[in-house]
Amino acid sequence: MKKEYDIIVVGAGPAGSMAARFAAEQGISVLMLEKDRDVGYPVRCGEAVNKKGIEEFIESNEKWIAAKINKFSLNSPDGTEVVIEFQETGYILERRIFDYELAKTASNAGAEILTRAYVNGLLFENGKVSGVKYEFNGGQKEIRAKIVIAADGVESRVGRWAGLETHCDFRDMECCAQVTASNVKVNSDTCYFYFGKDFAPNGYFWIFPKGENIANIGLGVSGLTGKKKSASTFLNSFMESRYPNASILTKIAGGVPCSPTLKKISSPGIMLVGDAAHQVNPLSGGGITSGMIGGSIAGRIAGEAIKMNKLEHIFAYDKVWHDRIGKKHEIYNIIKNGIYNFTDEKFNNIAHSFNKVPRNKRTLGKLFTTALINNPSLLIDVAKVFVI
Amino acid sequence: MLYRQAKTSILMIEILPNKCDFCGCCVGVCPEDAIELKEAEIRIIDERCTNCAKCVWSCPIEVIVFNKNGVEI
């Protein structure tokens, strides 16, 4: 280990690993610190991704693909099933392997990785972040860096210590409970979604197959719902009624900040990526690909800033992110706020109307149009995004 | 009887020992940065907690509780 690095990345999830890799590829020194003992574990995630999105960063490999998806089954509260088939393949990942492989790409690019290193503070110099304080092997340590990239996930404390506003409104926090269960009957090419107040109010319930008779099953509900009933209570009653004979292989909780990206994701000496920057798609709660994109942009810009010896170059990151993904997420967030207020009756009406569309013409876009017809005020909400 | 110091002088939020899954939801919603989470260790930073209860509402597995009589340490 060196005494000082050009860049320190805090957190070794997909966003952190991409930041480390894209920075290290430019020949500068990079250290990535991870608080847990393993990269990729525990898995707090539904694990669904789009093949094309992933392949921008890593070649597909069977060892981290649990299932290949080409159908969505969307289920309304009254049990009406809407099936959408699509050409583009989706993957259900084995994230404990996937994250590990991503970290390896960072390491292959020259980044150093240290696990069980818990970052608990920042160093400052003339008002600029100049390194991190961390706990390792029972001792308190410090290490300097020109730029710190915070990829510390849903907690997002590193950014706060630099003075950025990172906490997530509890109404935007999707509080999740999930299991990996075997002995469950699922089609291994279909992702199942359930909507409505009995499944997951202000959120959705998912069943994502991970092979034959095994699935990642879980749900997210807003903190607002959690005030009355927790995610785990919803999950337990679903499992008892639907899959009483399932074996539970893992059971875990998690949180997803489903808001648009934070207003500011860079500040002198620091950049935020992934969940820490709220780079999750607020509508789907999916954050793997978008976090990797955020990480790659931040890593590239940080590397350029070091090479040009012009650290203020990192402020370009906010706009590059916003233009590529951030502005789309603002629109998705408006749609989310519309959909999350739907009554069960509205979900049912949409499912009934949509099922009249011929099967080969069913797309997510068409589903959205159907939702708009059933709920014209949503259109006004969406239009506002473009006008304002 | 010792109580944790907080803005309301008594702390009412408690993380039930041995039940936490360390997912970080509560840390993400805490407006005061009053929760510290390590790999498998969690604690409320007493001086910062304002008893706002957002962590209680956000906990997916109900291991953070609000005790209106105050929490002993």
C-alpha cells in the first residue's frame, strides 16, 4: 500500500468498481476500500438487469447469469395477468459472483482493493477533501488522496461529511425485504411483478427466477407504508399463502433511494456515485446499470482531472451524468409518483384494457399509453417535466 | 437512571440488539447522520438523534422501535 493515492474509492459495489477501473485505466494510482469482508456479499438486490446495459462494461459470462429473461408477467390486484414478451434479453444475476468479477476488472486495471476497511471520516485541506480516515484491523488509520469517490451505497454518509445533502426522504426510500427460495414453481424466463395495496403499496412485489424452481422473491415499500406495515410483514404473509412449502435459502433486508439524482454529486475533492448519489432509476428501483454508468463517468473524469492536474475538472461530472441519465430519471420519478398513488381499481382497469391489445403488439410503451388513457392526469404530470 | 442525550433530552429510539440485518435503510433516511453502521455493528449516535422516528418507519424488518417513555442505556 502507498501512503497517498490519486484516487480513493469508498465502497466496492458495481458503481465503486467501475469508478476504480475507469480511473485506474488511465495509469493513475487508485485504492478501493470496502467495509465488508467480501466484495459482493451480502446481496441486497432483486438482481435483474438488461443484458445490453451490462455488456457495455463486461462480457456476459454464464457464471454470474442465474436466468435469462424474455417475458414480464405483470399482475394486478384482482389477479389479472398481463404478459409482455420482448426481444431484448434481461438477466437475473448471481450478484455475489458478478460484483466480485467487476472488482476483478478494477484490480486488473491496476486498482488496489482493501476489504474490512471501514471509512469513518474524511480529511480536509483548505476546504477540500484530501483523504479518508478508516478503521482497519482494530486500528484507526488515515490515508491521503487527491480525489475521493464515495460509492458507499444507500447510507451515503461520506458525501454528508463533505457537506453535501445526501439523505433520502423516507417517503422516497423503498424499504425492501427479500428471500431466495427454492421449491417454488416459476418459469425461468419470466419476471413476475405484483401491484396493489395487498402486495406492496407505494412499491411493487417481485418474483425473479434464478433457475428451475428457485427464485429471488421480495418487495419494496415506501417508508410511508412502512409507518403502518413493514416490508417483512408483507413478505411473510405472501410466502405463507403462496409458497408454504418453499425452503428459504437467504433472507435479507435492503433499502433503495428511489428519488431523482441528488442536486449536487461533486464538491471539492469528492464525487458521489451509485446509490450514494441516488443514481437509481426511481421508477423501477434498478440501480446496477445506472450505478455502473455513474461510476464509469466519475472514474473517467477523476482520472482526467488528475492527469491534467486540474482538480476542478471533476465538477463537469454533474452535467455529464445529468445529460446521459439524470434527466431521464427525473421523468421516471414523475411517473413513479403518479403510479404509486394508483388505487387497486386503477391497476385492475389498466390490466383489463391492456389485455385487449394483441399479444404481439404488447410492449412496455404500449402499457404506459394504456395507463395514461386510464389516468389522464398522469399525462399532465409527465408533460410538466418537459415544460418546466 | 441514565438516558441518552438528545434534543428532547430523552432518547426514544432504540435498535433492538441482535435483530438488525445491517441493511442501511435507517442510515440513508436519517436527516442528522445519527446512525453509524459497520459490517455487522450498528449504533445510534446519541448526541445527534432528535427522535424524528424516520428510521423506525423505514426499517424493513421492524428492529428499530420508538419508546415514548425513553430508552435506558
